[in-house]
Amino acid sequence: MCLRLKLALLLCLSLAGLPLGQARAQEATLRGFITDQSTGEPLQGANVIVRDTSGAVRGAVSEPNGLYQISALAPGRYGVRVSFVGYAAHTDTLRLAPGQIKTLNVALTPTEQQLEEVVVSSKAGAATIQGGEQTVRPADIQRIPTPDVSGDLASYLTSLPSVVSAGDRGGQLFIRGGTASQNLVLIDGTLVYQPFHIIGFFSAFPQDLVANADVYAGGFGARYSGRISSVIDVSMREGNKQQFEGAASLSPYLASARIEGPIREGKMSMIGSVRHSIIEQAEPLYSESFPFQFGDQFLKLHSIPQENSRYSITALHTYDRGRIDTGDTDRNAVFRWRNLALAHRLVVLPSTVPILFEMNNGISYVRNAVGTPDRPERSSEALRLNTELHLTRTMRRLEFDWGFFARMQWSGFTLGEQFANIEIDSDVLFGVGGYLDTKISLTDRFDLTPGLALSWYPTTYTPSAEPRVRLAWHPHPNHTFSAAAGLYRQPIVGVSDERDTGSVFVAWMPAPEGQHQPQAVHVLGGWQGQFGPIQLAAEGYYKHLSHLSVPRWSARARFTTDLTLASGNVYGVDTRLGWQRGPLYTYLGYGFSWTRYTATQDDLAMWFGEPIQAYHPPHDRRHQLNAVLSLDLGMFTTNVRWEYGSGLPFTQPIGFDEFIPPRGVPDVQDDFGEPRLIYEKPYQGRLPAYHRLDISVERAIDLGSAELTLQAGGINVYDRNNLFYFDLFTVQRVDQLPLVPYLSLKLATN
Amino acid sequence: MRPLDSPFRRSALLSVLCGLLFLTSSCDPSVDPFARDGAPYFSIVGVLDAGRDTQSVRVASLRDSVALGAPPVPFNATVTSEHPASGRRTTWRDSLFRFRFVRDEDLQRDRFVHNAWTTADFRPNETYRFTVTDPNGAASSATVTLPDTFPAPELIPPGMFSPAWDIRVHGVDRLADVIIIYRVERSSGEIQTVEISHIADTVRLSPQEYSIDVVVGEEPLSGTVLSSDVRIVAAGPEWPESGDLDDEMLVAPGAVSNVEDGLGYLAGVTSKTVPMIE
């Protein structure tokens, strides 16, 4: 451990220890990591129960990294039981001395019989949501038909009622009224700017690589800062520490290969994956144009240097290229983006104090561009260097989570258009901050978590304090009421051309000089319950948005970074129903959402008589319905998904002309003029509703040392002409994918 | 794994089939994005110039000229001008103009516009009604008054302390343009005419008096100046006053327009050209 890290650790430990020193002298702590004995990978959600000689019980549930911690235990003798669905329970006895901090790592052994049990977890599953949060596991992802044998987090997310996607390409997700650039997407704690691939079924997070993902549609705690809409916190798998495994798959969309295994058995592992699209090469099979290319490379090294520490290094590279509007031969607008993320994570359980120490260091980079490869019309880049410390201390009815961060963010863009001068700009932001979340278990059934996030970007913004609170009430083991509220700010904004929902180009920049950070206030509350095999959940939410930087509306047919300020209101409700009966799983999710922005722009007054325009932005989908059916009949597994989305707002064009400004006598014979879009009031029209049915049927064949999985399926099986978007500048209808049948296979070692 | 019982499986399959039938037959996915009701119908840009033998005005049917870069659309509208004082009515003719834009070596794009033209006579101090009508009767129109004639400008040559010509214009209510017309001999021996507007250099001295400083040859003309003329263009009351508007504001629909049920602007002008360097 380097000197700087030791000093940081020492400082944090002293901060942790000072107010609680007296208690620590008497009470004992039990903590450790729960792993899968066969692979060495951590198990999230394992139950750890300790029972003292009087029969009193205390317990904890393991975190995504397998960590559990039970504090404030009286010295004495305890029975310990560690259990997890699909694994043989582990029992043990131990004696805790006064003030002892005991690390007990447990490796659970999988059992065939128990693997078939139904997994019920309060936070996992599509039909569960608590305070805007839900946990996604690979089994959930697998249920969504995807044109590849492995599922993908992107497909899963679009099945949630809170999530709106503009279509099946572009990779833009809008969560509860927020925009794509307002989502905080993390891979092992490090930001990924634009992780969703150009074909909307795929992302940098395939099912085979994802350990779990915590998705916050709103109301997230103070640990997360820098974005105002949502958090998608993805933990990637660590790789098998016991033996080598590999897999390769092929579908008309994608070819992929994965390898994982021990570098030092039981101590250090690697997992790597390479995926590359082949849909462009598969065009002759379909007689359709699929001008898309995408792929990603992933590598993660994970190590257990000591019993009480873990570290990992994760590297991710993604690339995407394609024409979103496939029929547009005139503009030849090829979109490209590339992500790079390097994440380093260190988790330590110090032997002297009962806290969890976590350090994340990350580098995130994105470049996106539009135009021909050698001469992009527009390009934008963003780079973030980030270092964070997180500390957790658990007491009997209190849990403190606090931490610090330091960040450098650089962003730049070059904007050129056929009829405009080139505009170039770049900015650097330095920021520091910290947070504190305090979980207070007021009773056994009521948890209150107030928090405060602080940040300061001295060159650009005044210091920011963002109070937040989350609470959960469990009046019955099967019912939970939850709520959350908070203030959120975002120091860097992503500007898209809102006139054109098909455009995925994002120019990253700080808020315009002298303006405040974009800001959101979230308030949400809901209930979830379990009635035998049925899970039900409903959650309502409200957001107030302010200081949003939106592109100034212009009749000029070009992208602009001239920004104007907008405020907005969002409200809605998510309802979910999950039902499992034997091998049949069904899920129904309905989301109602209402989003409206209000923006002021003086020149709109000349056209519409009123400078203030209230409008529903282009991602305001009012109704969204998703139905998922998964039937596992042993030989065959069938997954069906039907989705419906009401029409998205768009601005109705009146027409076009070529305007010659009256700066002198117009020469109509020699001056072409400036193409001009004559439009109605912004976003007064609605595009047609959208619906689609996807089906996949899968069969696994045991080949002894390997398993072959065959999958047949279809996207948009009733071949509906779903509109992706309407290009206002070319007056072209751009449709989503037609019926695309596919056959895919995967070979994996056992 | 427990298999599902047969009645359940049958009912599930039936439900799925019924659902499929419903889905495939519901919801029309077609879309007509245009706001088609009412005005504006046409965009009109140009001037009626008492000093020209041929008038030319840009006319665009907003809903026909749909796509940027689209192939030319037949012009079905009728363009007329009327002189109410005499009752004389003139039907204008249409001409298609092609502009070629080259962004990349392999990407050349033609764009087409329609200019209406006529050789009819338009006189100073007279008022005309210009109308564009589509086959359904929807029309956009503008009423235009041409300004009166005005005295020749006063040209003050460069002096010892100033390299610029001082052009003084008198008796003009609205100055639309000040153009220096150069006759330039290229290195190839070819002689060309280059017109450069100096309206941005204008200083208004009084309601009807203007001063414009012009340094001859200041602009890169790529050749030898053989002679130059100055053309002063006075505008009628419909000339859009755009001085305070930035480019973004100016291009906003409705920011400058005197076209009824349409967009753009049409003004009357009277011009006077005098030699500057001979």
C-alpha cells in the first residue's frame, strides 16, 4: 500500500473512530466476504444470522461485493448461519471478545437441488422497487428476448416502466423525465458516458459479465453526485478464481468471446470479453440496410491480497458507428462514439476499526461525432479523472456512509455545419466534495436515511449542498412502504439537438458562464408487496427541474450550442406486477409520465407572440406498457416481450424556405440563402404510438465438457412499421427495425 | 421442473394468439407531420426595382419545398402583380435555379429554388400588389410602394488624411444598399464585375442623409481594378428594418415580414448608379 493511501486510510479511520471510540471498546464486530466456493465470486444478498446463547438474533445481508458486517455485538458465544438460495448453508460457532473485530469469510457451496428454488428478494426482480431503487441480476436480464443468446442490461432497462427509449437504435435512455446525459452510469464505480450501443438491444453490460446493477430511477442517496436524473451502478463479475471457463457466441447481430479464470487459484482472477457486431455483414440475409457497427472490449482483474481486502482493475472500451437515419443519403450523417473507462477499486476491512474502506479511482473518456469519418461536422469529447473514498461504519441502529471525492473534468467540442462557421470551445472543471448518509433504524421496521452531498467547483460554480433523505417502513415482512426526496445538481451538461430526437450527438460542456448548475428536486413514494407468488409494486414521483440548459430554438437547419434556460416539472407513476408459477414467469409494468419544460426565448415572441414556451420535450412518453413472459419447460426456454409506448412529442413543420436576410438588397439569382425550417409551436404534435413483440426460444444441449445453446427468435415479429423519429430537416420518416428473425448459438465450457 | 398442465398451456397459447391478432390490426403507424391548416402558404423574398428592366422575386411554396436537398418540385402556383391605380395585372413567369454545394469530393448536392420574373414596368412612387396563389386558392400577398427618385450621391475622394471615399446620400428615407461595382481584370486577362455591399458601413447623419466610407480595393478583388461605380438603393416603406436584430433573430420566422398569409419580405426600391473611378 503506498504512503499516500496509508495516510488517507489513517485520516479516514481516525475520523471514523473519534466519535465512536467508547462504544468500540466494549462491543464486538463480525464481518467478512461471502463468496461462491466453486468460482470464488462474491454473493450479493446472502443472509448472515448470528444467534447468541439467549436465542437473540442479529443479521445482515451481503452487499454487491459479498461484504457483510454486523456491529455492536455483545461479547460472548454465537452461532453463525450463512445461507443463500441455491447454496448449502454454512453454520459455525464462534466467541467474540470485548472490542473484537472478527473477520469471517465464508465460501458457500452450490447445490443442484436448491438452484431450482424461486429467488425472492426484497430488492431484486422487475416487479420490485423501493424508493426508486431496484437491483438487477443476470437472471432478470435473461428473461428479455435479445437477438443474442446472452441477454443485455440495455434490453432489460427498456422493459422497466420508468425508462423511455427513443427507439431500437441510438442508445438513448430517458428515465422519469430526465435526459440521457443526466443519467449517471457507473462500471465498478467509474463513470461511463455513453455505454449503450447504437442498436438499442445492446450495451457495454452483457448478461455474462454483469454481477448485478443497482438502478435508481430517482431519489438516490448522497453517495451519488454529479447527475440529476438517475443512477445505473453496475458491478461486473470478477471471474472464476478456481478454474478456466470460456464461451463464444454468434448471432446475426453480434459475435462474442469470453474467457475467465484464475491467475492465482483462489486469490486472483481475470475475466475478459470481446464483442463485435456483424449485423452489417449480415445485411444480405435480410435484404435490409443495417449500417451499424459496434463492439466492446472488457477486462477485469480481481485480487484478494489479504483476507480483509480486495482490489480490482476494470478496463472497458466501446465503439459505435452507424447511420441512424438509414434512408438519408443526402446528409450522410454517420454517428460515431467511443468510450474508455478504467476503474480501480480497493476494498479494505481495517483490522483495528469496524469500518469498511473503499477507494475508487477512475478515468472516463468519451468522444462522439457526426459526419464523414475524415471530416466530421460535429465532434465532442469529455474526460473525467476521479478519485473517491467511501467509508461505512455500522452500529446497532446506525449506519454511517461517508466519503470524499476529487474530480477533474475536461470537455470540448467542435461544431461545423454546411451553412455556418466552425465553433470550437473547451473547458476544464476541477471539483472536490464529500457526502454523509446516516441510516437510522428507528425501529426494527422503520429506517430513515438522511444525507448531505457537498461539492465545489471553484472556477465555475459556488459551493453546493444537496440534502437528501430516504426512508423505508416494513409494517409486515411482505410489505414495504418507501419514500425518498432530495436535491441534485449536475456540473457538466450534455447538449443535444432537441428538435431532432434521432440525433444521438451530445456536446459536453459546463453550464454557460454565470449560470447555475442544472438542478432537480426529487420526491417519490411507493409501496411494494408480496402475495404468495405475486409481487406488486407502485411508486409515484415528482421532479422539479431548474437551470436546465436547452438548445435555443432556431429556424436554422443546424445544430446549435446557443443555449437558453428552461425549467420543468415531471410527475408520474410506475406500477409493476410479477407472477411466478412453476416454470412460468410473467411481468407486467405500466408507467405513466408527464414532463413539461418552460423556456424563454425572445425571438419566439416574433413568431408566436409570446417569448415563453411551455412544451413537452421529445422524450415525454405518456404511457408505457411492458409485458414479459418467460416459460422454462426444461428442454426449451421461451421468452416473450411485448412493449407499447404512446407517441412522443415532435414539432410540426409548416415547411421550408431559403431566407436571404435583408442586409442589403437580396440577390435572388445568385444568393441561395439560408435554409430555414418554418415550424409550429415547439412539440405540439405527437408521433404515432409504438408497439412491438419480441420472441426467443432457446435450447441448451449438454456436450459433456461444454454446453451448446441454440436460440431462435424474432424482433418485431408482427413487422409493425414503428416510427423511430421524423427528420424535420429532410422530412423523412425513419422507422425502427422491421421483422428481424434470427438464429444464434453459444458454446460455453462447463 | 414441473410441466404446466395442458388446459393452462392451451389457454395461454390462445391468449397469445388473440393478442397477436389484436396487435397486428391496431394503431395506424402512418404520420403526416405537417401542420397543414391555414397560413402561411408561401415565402416571398425580393424587391421590385424601378431601375431594372427585369424583376426577379424568390417564391417558395412552404409545403411543397419540403426537404432540404430534395429534387425540384414543380411550381404550381400563379404569381401576379397588380397596379391598383391603373388596374393593370401582370402574370409572372417561373424559373428554376440550381445551386450546387460541394462539401466533399464525392458529395455534391444540388439545391433548387424558384424565382418568379417579369419584364413589366414598375415605376417610382407607385403602389403594387404582389400575389402568389396556389391551385386551391390559398394565397400570400404583399403590397409594395416604390420610393421616389433621389438626387445623385455626392462622392468625396480620399484626402491627405483619409484613404477612404466618403459617399454622401441625400433625400433617401430608407437606404437599402450601397454597392460598389468593380470592373476587374484577372491575371488571365478576363474582365469580370464584382459587386460589394457597403450597407454595413453606413452612418445615418440625419433622417434623409447618410455617409458611407469606402476604401477602394480594400477587399481582395484578385485582379486589377479597371473602374468602379457606386449604386445607391433607396427602399420604400416596406423595407424591413433589421439593424438591431442579430442573425439568429433575423432568421426567425416572422421577425421581418410584410407578407400577408406568408413569410419573407418584398419591398420596392429605386436605385441610382454613378461612376466612381473611370
